[in-house]
Amino acid sequence: MEVPGAGRNRRIGPYALLGSGRTVGGGELFAARTDEGLLVTVTVAGPEPAANPEFRDRLRAAVEAARRLSGAFLVPVVDADADAPVPWVATRFTAGLPLRHAVDRHGALGEPALRVLADGLARALAILHGAGTVHGEVDPDSVLLTMDGPRIGALGLVGATASPPPSPTDDMFGLGATVLYAASGGEQDTDALPASLREVIGGCLYPEPSDRPTAEQLVDYLEHQGLPAPEGGWLPPAVTADMAAAAAAVGSAHAVQVPTPPRPVRAPGTGVSRRNLIISLAGGAALLGGGAAALAFSGDSAPPPEGRAGGLGTTARPTRPSGARTTSAPSPSRSSADGPEPVVLAGPDAAKAWSRTGKRAPTCLEASDKVVMVVTDKATSFMEAASGDRAFDALNTRNSFGANMSTYPTAYADGVFYLLCDAPGQWGLLAAFDAADGKVKWAVNLAASDPGGAKIVSNYGRQYLAASGGTVYVCGVVRDYGRKFSTDNPITGYIRAFAATTGKKLWQVQGTDINNVLVPPSGSRLLAASAIPAKEPGRVQMIDAARKGARGWKVPLRYPSPYYGTGWPMTDYADGHFLFAGGKGDTLSVVDAATGTEKWHQRFEAKNGDLVRMGAPFSSPDGATVYVPIGSDLAALSMADGTLRWVATLDGASDRGGANLFTASLRLGGRHAQCSADTVFATDSAKTLWAIDAATGRARWKYTDSSQPDVGFRWTVGGDRVFIASHLTMTAIAADGR
């Protein structure tokens, strides 16, 4: 192709152009070589912008800013001439393939590669945005795949020279669309996003710019998932082979070298929920009376924007937003300074009531005020809560996988322990043990109640066990053999009910509208939440146990992604009401359990402008107080009207070096917060368990155990004691820490 200003010898400045170029954003991109044989990449501006003097002024300023930027995933600027007949910018040559080329030729990338792609782009944009610059052309053409991660240029011509300039939120939309392109093979089908990225990448594609996460927030989100990095090369072998062939085609020249900094380590408190994040209540709680059950709250009764009808499970093709660009973040309607002063948690180390060492590491725990049930991969044993001594003879029931993010296999109610377990020669049992003597009351084989008779047609995954009101509930996912998941044929969840006295099966319901299930400690009404099926709004709905699982009232949710997973419930119950995250995940909605009528709702905002995403709410045993974890903050609200009572705030860093967060705020499955009569117990990402005075929000004590799993403690509360499992050791701490 003819390159304006290149001359017959195809030179731009001191560089000889190699081969043909390709269009990227606001210019043409070429591999080029100096007379000494060093390789660079040259971007040449088009003739129209080059004729504009303002373009040259903006480019000159952008080049000066870009020269000061460096990062592991940024391609640095090494030379430029904004005053040449045709302006150009040279960057360090980087051997790699454009993302579009790789996807068009080899298909979609897998989940590990997508996570590396999203993380690398977010880290690069965090550096640019932190320096007050914007790239402006993040897309599959400008993103380069290299052997050790993705790359984008430290200077994008569009971001550098456009008038009006693009905003960081436009870059985040581009990042989301780019990752979606790589996940779907170019089809822009959001169903192709893996579960670990669905929420955050979907958030990048929100129509409203202020709703999108920042680059720093995206990095923080991925870090706190704690998923392992891919082993070996991060790209498929076919892509790396193409990469090597492309590098060989350029020639045997040498690339211009500039120092590459190590992977950045962020200072504590610079992530999505900083240590100084102070939540504010936007305008106070709204008390409502007599609303219809089908109404959504906080303005959510309006239909979702086009392409968002099913939350993140739609097949809509996102388009780049039009209209004026904005970088402004939502501001709080009322500062939390108008309410109680935040309490920074600080307290003494707890004194252990007792500690015992066993032969096998516990996989899950459950406790009453008198007895602790300890389950390992070999046996089930019982300990005296007061002393740690053996309470009863051990049983041969076991659970090898135990409690984790997606499974919670124990429950206690009315003097009986319940356990999802195996025994020698028997698998898939639900067993009940008398807490008074440790004897087996009954055990049923759950596989015997699977439909299909002798022919196994479905696998019923058992993710969550609960007991209430004389009934035991097993909840999970139905996996039909030979069935392929799609937006038209999504995951099916189920609820099974058994008589607590005999183990007799009472009823079963299932459907694609059942994902995350809450069983309250009293009453006959359950709450099922769902983010699917796609193309429909998510919802929370009442399941009436007294009517054998009949579906009752329902409330649609425009942003239902917290309820996509099965396992530990992400909703709560208190004083005859259900509590759940509504709005954009920033609003606590409280509805009557019988009718679905909203009692009140409370929206949260961050003083520093961060996006707010509530964790799972939980309540005091008497139902008078509800606790809402949000990043580094824990807010206590009156259940009567949503009045803010106190806010407790974490200080310091997590064990990974980022901001220290309440684990319950991360919306992971599992037990991360509980209450006794006068104490709130909550774990954080520094692997510390806090005991917080329920009346004041001040710390009573703390207990740190670096050997705990990354997703949180193995622990439970029984009476006025906390019981903690750490490898082979069981530890008890009194609620008062003494």
C-alpha cells in the first residue's frame, strides 16, 4: 500500500517499513527497522487528522505523557514526530499476534486465557487512567497476544487526539467487548463468558458509563477470586505456533529494548473497596406500605435496556455507547458523616478456651451449644463444646470434600445434626444424628429418590443442606446426561424436602428458576433466587413448603448475577421478612415473606465513588438487626426501618497485599459471617476472624490463622462459642474472648 509521507524507499523518519501495514484505530501500523537493524512498530496517522494543527498539538502532548508510562502489559513509546509531514509514533517491537487474527483463525479462547487477557488489559488501563490518559481504541485489532500476556500501546491515537476526548469508561467498554469477542469466537454472545468473568465483564458492557467498573476494580475482582493461574503457556499451541511464524517473517532484526517493569504490586487500600471506603445511605431507607408483590424496587420496574433483558445471560450484541462521554462517578446523596462515625476494627488477640489435635483434618463442622460435630474424610466425631473432650463414639460416616464455596453439607436444628455423607459401601447419604447421644436417628440414600429408576438419567448435585420447622432440605443442581447447557436449555436447580423425624421424602420441586435457595430458621416459606433462564429477568420468589413447594410471589431483578450460583444462600431472613440485594446490587430490599410486599429498601453509595456491590446480608438471632458487608465495611441496620446503627471498617491489607475486605462481601459461597446473642463474627481476607460487639460495632477480639483456606475459615458458632478447624487442630474461643 502507499504510505503518505513514506517516499519511494518506504521510510518514515529513520525507519524503513517492512511489509504491508494494517489499520488500527486512528492510523496504519507497520513493522519497521532502523539502519542499525533494530525493530520497532510505527503507527502513521491518516492524512485527514494530519492536516489539523490541533491534532498535532494534542499528539505532541500525548507523546510526552506516554514516554513517562511503563507497565508489564504496555508497549512503550520509543520515538515520535508530531511535526513530520505525516505524524508518526514508534513503539517497541513486540512479537505477537493481533487478537482478532488469533480468534478468527483458531476460535475462542478458554477460561484461563480469558482471565489472563482481562487481567493484563485491566492492569495496562489502570496505569494509563492513573496517569490521566485514555487509550481510546481498545479492541481486538489493537490488542496484541504475546507469549507472556496481552499488550496494548501506551498511546492510542484516538485517545490521544480525539475531540472531545474519550473517557476511561469508554476504555472499559472496549475491554469488555474485546474479552467477549475472544470468549465467543467473534460472535459477541455473552453466554460464552465463563462464570468467573460473567459478572465483571458484563459490568464493563453496561449501557450507563458510570455503572462500569474501573480498571483497578476489575484487577481487584479477579485477584480476590483466588483462582489458579494457567500452567505452562497461557495460549493454545496453535496460536503460539502462528506467533512464532509471524516473528520469523519479520526477519532477523533486533527489537528496540526498554526496561520492562515487574508485575505491579498495589499498595494496600487501592482496590475496589479501599480501607477508607465509607458507605453512605442514599437518602435514608424508603418505608413502603402495601405495594404489589410483582413490583421491582428502586426504579427497577422499568424494563432493562435493550440487550440486558436477561442480565448477563443474553445473546445481545453490545454496541459502543453513543452520546456525550463522562468520567463522573455517582456521588452520595448524604454523607455517612451525617450518621454514626465509622469504627475502625482493632482488638486484642483472642484467648483460646481449649485446643485439641486429631489424626485427620476436618472437612466441615457444625455445633450446638453443647456438642461440636467434626467431619473428616474418614469419620464423624463429636466433642464437648465446653472442654473439647470426646462426647460420643465416632461414626464411620464421612465427607471427603467438605464445605467450600459451592457446597455446605451440614446443618443443625432442634437437637439433631444433619450431614450429607458417605459410608463404607454406601454413597450419597443424608444422615441424622441425635445431638444428645451421637446415635444415628436415620439415614436415607438420596440416589434412590433420583428419577429414572434403574436407568440413571440425571445426576443431582447436593450443594446445600438446611433444616427448619420439622423439615430437612437438600438443594442443588440437576445435571442431565447428554444435555448441553445453552440459553434456551439452562441449568436446572432443585429443592427436596424430607421429614426431620423419619427421613421420609415429602416433596421435590425443580426448575431453571431455582438457583440459590434460602431456608429460614423458622416458618414454612423458602426464598429461591435465580439469574436464569436467559432472555428473562432474574428473580427472587417464595417457595411454599406447606404446599409441597408450590411457587408463590416473585420479584424481578434487573441485576441478578449474585444469585447465579447454587450453594450457600446469598439472601437472608429476619423477623418475618426476606432480605436480598436489589437495584444494581447496591440496594438492600426487605419484603414480607408471606406476600412479597416491600417493607423498606436501603441503597448504599461509596464516598469515594467506587461501585457498590453488597455481599450476602445476615441478621441477628432475634431478627432485630441486619448486617450488610460491603468491601471493607460492615453496616448494622435496624430491621424495623433500615436506620443505620453503626459501621465497622477493616484496616490494613489482605494476605495477598490488596485491600482487606470482609469475606462475606465477596459474594462467595460458604459461611463467612454469623451471630450469637450479642456478638457478630466475621472473617476477612487477611485470614482473621473478628468478634464484634453487636451493640456498638467495636471489636471484642480477633483471631488470625494464616493456614486457613484462601476462601475463608473452617468455623462455626454454637451457643456462646466459636469453633475453628485448622489442619489437624480444633480450637474453641468464647464469644467474650476470655
